[in-house]
Amino acid sequence: MTDDQPRPARLQRVRSAISRSVDDAQLARPRLALVSMALLCLMILGGSLMPVPYVIERPGPAIDVLGEYEDEQVLKITGTQTHPTDGSLMMTTVSVDGGPGYRVTPVEVVASWFDRTRSVMPRELLFPEGQTREETTLTNTVSMSTSQQGAVAVALDEVGVDYEPVVMIAGVEEGTPADGVLEPGDVVVSIGGASAEDVAGYQELAAAMPEGEPVAVTVRRDGEETNLEVPTEMVEGEPRMGVVLAKGYDFPMDVEIGVGEIGGPSAGMMFSLSVYDELTPGALTGGHEIAGTGTISADGAVGPIGGIRQKMVGAHDSDAEYFLAPAENCDQVVGYEPDGLEVVAVSTFDEALEATETIAETGTTDGLPTCEDHEDR
């Protein structure tokens, strides 16, 4: 006799074992899928939030230089007769995401590719490699202060007012010995008791100071001369105060232009028009809303700027009727003009002034050069 189990019982046990294995496998497969899906989502989310080496330009505010910004009058002229005006002369700006100290994500970049009001470009095209946030702020401050000085000079040339060249403190680097002692806009009278005729001369005087000792600096601030002692630090074997010197002007009146933390040189042309407007009788704009952009040089040449497409959008969003664009930017203007914004191409301050006066008198841009005209040349 044998005590083997009957065949039907053995088959039943095998079938039960196989059934349990299948059930376990079917239970494990959804768990594995869910875990895999969660990991994939985390990887996608992490990748979408990782910083990428690009910057995004988008429209910034259009600021009426004849009006107020952040509850303060933008243009203040004292010490001479000014005249009431009307309408707007708007400087236009660009907001940049992704500069030094800031990053943009792949999601933001991809979204900007499909937005005609934005531009995406490699960061190194706008900011040198290794440039810090503080260095960027200093560069923008210097550009803005020198631009304002040049803009006022061009306007005064137009109205026949004389002024004298000077050397000024164009910017003070944060955290350096001069920070809190010297201020942007200070006119340099002497360094170490000696005066010089130009920026290079004052730079030589500063470099000749004894190592690590305070430097005696006399500046003219708010019309009064002030004697200061500025500490120094040694950088690459030379004493350094931490200031940027630049050519400026001593005007026979006080001209202040305040636009908060906005920097750069691209508002020069609009500053010149605004100063000219307040120094001459009548409203230069004829009551119209005119925006624009462009650097200004000492001879009145209007130079190209970055982000003009975004600036046109900002002008349109601020209800500007007309826009003065540097002729050298015309290849970036044609085909991107917002509906309802009439764009005039200018190459000099005199052309910008003529365009503004024509708009004031006729209410049209008829006969004025357009960017299409420049493209056809």
C-alpha cells in the first residue's frame, strides 16, 4: 500500500499555488508602476526647476519723464526759469530675468519662446561670465548717471546755455572703502591736495597714494565743497577706494533725474527731450503721449539699444501714441510694431526734436522717416 495523496488533491494544491503567484504578481505590478510614475514625475519636476544659462527680456514700465515715478517727480530743474508743459515723454524699459544672482527655469524659457513680447538669449550675451549682482548694479548706475549728464548737456547745447566739463563720481561699489563716504554725482575737486584736468589725471593721483592709508578727497556736493578722508584697500598692488570716475559737467542750474533703481544708458534721448521741453516755452509734445528710447552722445547722435521689441510693447501698454526708435534698431522693429503705435526712426537729437515738434503741430507722422524707409535703403 502507498500513502500518496490522490491525484486530484495534488492538482488542486498546484493550481492554488499558481493562482496565489498570479495574484501576487498582479498586485505588485500596479505598485511598481505607481512608484515608477512618481519617480518620473519627480525627475520631470526637478528638471523643470533647475536653473538654465539663459536670460528672458520682457516689457518693463514706460515712465513719463515729465511726470512722477514712485510718487516722486522724475525731472527736477532748479536755479533757472522753467516752463509748464503737457503730454508725456516716456522713457521705456526692459525687465531682465536670469541675470547675476537670479536664475530662470526650463519651464520659463519654453513659455517665453511662445510669447512674442519676450526674448530668450544666452546669459553671456548680456552679462560677462563671473559678473556678480553688485558689479551689475554698479555698471547700471554708472551708465545711468553718465547718460543723464550727457543728456542734459545735449539739451543745453540746443538752447544755447554754457557749462563746464568736470570729473565726477559716477558710481560707488557696494562694500568698498568709499561706500558711505563718497556718493554718485560728487564732483571731484582734488585728490591728495592736487587737482587734475581729466579722469586719467585723477586716476593717476589716486594710484600714487601711500599704500593702505586714507586718501584726502575734496568734492563738490550740492553746490558746496566738502573735505573727506576715504579709506583704501590694496587690490593687485594698488590702493583702491572703490569708485568709478567719469566725465561730467558743471551746469549753471541743478538738474535731477530720479527713476529709482532703474539703470543703463538707453533713456538718454528721452532725457534730452524732456530737459529741452521744460527749458523752452510751450508743450513740446502738443499734449500727445510720446515714448522712445536710444542712447545720446555728446554730439547728439542717437545710438542703438537692447530690447526694443519689449520697449515698444511697454510703450503701447502705457497708452503711448508714438514711439521714437533709433534708426540702427530698425531691423528689430519692422514687423513687431504693436497695433496703434506709430514708430518714427531717428538718428540724432535734432531728428528726434523735429519728429516731436511735427507730431505736436500735425498730430501725425506724415513725412517723418519710418523704419521701413531705413530698411529700403
